[in-house]
Amino acid sequence: MFDWEDDQIPHVPIDAAFDCADSVAKDSSATAFFLATPSQAAKQAAKERWGDAVKFQRSEADRHSEKGMAAAMVDLLALMRCDQMVTSPLSTFGYVAHGMSSVYPTVVLPSGECVSAPPEPCGHLLSLWTQELGCGELAARQCYPNT
């Protein structure tokens, strides 16, 4: 997530996302983790938690530049190839990767709870509910009923 998005997107605690990733890994000691984020802080926290088992792009390219867009596409394609996916409810990357792969992601809600996503991506519907109706957690329960 970009710093400028902090006041626009519900915050998902990074430790909750990492805990969720550990819980969906069949064997976290034998798992490689891929992190698709522009956040250097998230990359550092992941490196501290998983060491060499976490992979991510080392570039700090501005995602609004041509080089940054190419890096973002690499992240998206890599995310789509993962066996398991953990994402936040309003992640466009998670939404697109979910829609273009056969993986049903686990979604980390702002409360820190991990829930199973439905077969059809509904992240942008959740965005509409959150922004227009102001019912973020309720919308998450509607969008992700397996909680």
C-alpha cells in the first residue's frame, strides 16, 4: 500500500496478514512467500519474520512511472501464480489476481480476522459498500460469508 492511501483504505494490521499467511501455508517452514507491495516497511517486516523464505521485488520504482508499472505487472503475474493467496479486502492486486487465477484467496479483514473468499471476486463491491454505505465490516461479512 502507498503512504498516500493510508486515509483511503481500511488498515489491515501487517502482523495479522502475516499470521494469516502462516495459517494457510501447509508447512510454513517449507514454504516460499511472495509479497506484492510497494511498502518498504512491509518488505522489511516480512524479511524479519520469514528471512530468505520471503521473495519480493527489491526495486523502489514509483508505480506511476513506466518502470514502476512494469514492476507492478511482474508483481501481479507472480501473485497470480501462487498456490495460496492472502490479500486485504480492497486490494486491487488481490482482486485481479483472484479473478485471473484458480486460487480463492484468504482475506484479512481490518479486524485482523482471516476469512475465505467466495469463488467470484467481490473486492470492488466491498469497496462500494464501504465508501457509499459506510458499513465496512458488515460489507466484508456480506462479501465473505464464510466467516
